[in-house]
Amino acid sequence: MSKILIRGAKILGGEPQDVLIGGETIAEVGTGIEAGDATVVEADGKILLPGLVDLHTHLREPGREDSETVLTGTRAAASGGYTAVFAMANTFPVADTAGVVEQVWRLGKESGYCDVQPIGAVTVGLEGKQLAELGAMHDSAAGVRVFSDDGKCVDDAVIMRRALEYVKAFGGVVAQHAQEPRLTEGAQMNEGIVSAELGLGGWPAVAEESIIARDVLLAEHVGSRVHICHLSTAGSVEIVRWAKSRGIDVTAEVTPHHLLLTDELVRSYNPVYKVNPPLRTERDVLALREALADGTIDIVATDHAPHPHEDKDCEWGAAAMGMVGLETALSVVQHTMVDTGLLDWAGVAERMSSRPAEIGRLAGHGRPVAAGEPANLTLVDSAYRGPVDPAGFASRSRNTPYEGRELPGRVTHTFLRGRATVVDGNLA
């Protein structure tokens, strides 16, 4: 049984301790642990977190391997400190059957860099007309519990109600991409002062907020769980806060880019800033940070959306929407939440590891850093400062909005069930 001794790490930002990994689990946590025949990792006061869990990743395989594959996506995830990701269903073919979700699940097993939990489509072909094989996907080897048409909204209230009723039977959750399609026809960016000045089609906040309001009421009526993907407006925050005060079983996520970037960046007409939902205003950004800090927003999820060069290096109107995010997420959260005093490292661990694992019902992840727990761990050099260089990304795509921007923090080691996937900042 291989042993690894992490010496002098600040668990969740606390006082330095030693962590001994024995095989796939944590054998001992304390001070002055003897190394014996263990491989020693000198942490030197770096932050030790449970392995991160992303509830919202696009791995693109099958069908768009020019953007990303399960292998390259999980390598990117490991580089960013993740030990598990949930893979969205908008692939080609769509992950709307047991066969496709099992294919993605098996590709994840073969990659070995992090666990891959497929998300099943809510409707056949993401077309919003007929429920997909929800029960069959849950009963498959992949054991699907999260369902989403992400990229498209389940805009039909009857279909959404039926999906909520169906997944309730096995403790599943519907993750909604909140976008009223009629209100966003031709939309290119956030509707507001900047869109008016630039003459670009506006994407109003109410297009998101109206769907969230409807869906939390449906979840209350059915007694089921609903999760709001990439929440992006101050109004959405207030609706979720109200729903939680009523005891409605709703959870919500925010992306790193919506915690940092605003629609002012669109003035550059650089398509790297084109994303769905769009970058919002400074007021929205500050509201999202406060909501993440007070727990109204439960988790950070990357919405890692890789695109090949030709889909982004073009005029704004023709460009694809989305940004890569797995390799920069923790740095952005440190910058916006930790360095500003809104969250401590224990709060980061909750919002980027334990809570997403809980929402997705993913066993073995998001567990405490304690003896007997699975050795899914991430070691972070929080003192590091440096510019983002996409040339060094493990992802197949480079569409990051942070190129050249100085961000704090760097993942130096990632361990998946006791096996190092990242060592000294490099993939193992």
C-alpha cells in the first residue's frame, strides 16, 4: 500500500498539520507524524482542501472532440484541483439515454484524472417536448441523479412539472438553465446601458428571473428539488432567497466569471467575453458575491465551456457563447471571495466541494479531511500571484477571459483516492 505524507499543510486554512495517506484513504491527521517509507510532500503552509467538485462541466464528448474530450477535460479538472465533475448532457448525440450516459461514465473511468458523473437530459434531444429516459438513466451503470437541458431552458411549465415529479421518486434533481426564450431572441449581451450604446441585442434580467420564479413555485407544489444553473442577476438572488425562506427545496450556483467580470468588458467586442447567461452589471456582481457568502447561492460551478479557436476568433455576432473555467475557478474565487474577506477557506471547501457533492448525491467526495475519509485532496499555494497563460492549459480549448490577468493561488497537488494526479503544479 503506497503512503504519502503531506507535511505542514493548513487544513481549510487552519494551523499547519500533517496528513498521512495510506492507499485510497486518509490514515492519520496530526502533528509530528513519522514518514517511515512514505513519499513526503512538503506543504510549507499551503492550504489543504477536500478535492473540488464541479456540478456544471461541459466535456463535449461525444461529438465535439475538437473542443474537448473526457480525457482532456478531466486533465484540466485535475489541474484546477477537482477530483469530480458532473458532465452536462448537450453532447452529440445528446445524453438522453442510458447508453450515452454510460458511455460518458466509462470514458471518465478510463481517463483516471477525476471522477466523471454524467448529467442526463431532461427532454429528448434537448427539444423541450418529451421527457427523456430519466428512470433508465438513473438505473444505468452511471446512476444519474442530476438532469438538465443546459444550453436550453425547459420553458414548458407542464414538462418541467412532470420532470420534477419524476425525479422525486429517486431523490433526483432538475438543474434548470433559466432563460425564457421569447425574451432573449436575438440577444447578444446583457440588456442595459452598454447594450444600448453598442447597439447589441439585449438579454434582460427578467428572462432569467421569471423562469426561476416559476420553477421554485413548481418545486414547492410538487415537493421536489430544483437547482438553478449559473444564476447571474441581483433579482434572481432575491427570488432564491425568498424561496428558501418559504422552505422550498431550491439550490443555486454561480460561476467564477459572474463573480468577477461585468458587461463593460463587451465594449472591446472581444468574443471571449460572450457567454450564456451574459456578463451582467457591477451591481449584479456584488449581489452575487454577497449571496454566495451568506449561503443564498449554495455553490460555485464553472460552466466550463470549451470552444475551438475558429468558434471564438471571429466577429461578435457569429461567435459561440462560453468560457473555459476549470483551471482558473479556484483562483477567481480566492480573488473575489477570500482575499476580499467574504469567505474563509472552510467556506470555499463547502461551496466548491462538500455542497456540490451533496446536491449531486456523489458519494466519496466533499468529505472532511480526517482519518478514514477518502483521500480526495487539493493542495493550494494561496500566496502565489501570476498572470494566466492559456498556453499552459490542459484543456483542449483556450477561450479564457483571463489571459494575461494576474490572479492569486495555484494548485500544486491533487490526489484522487490517494493517487497523485497533479504534482508540483504538473499533471502526473
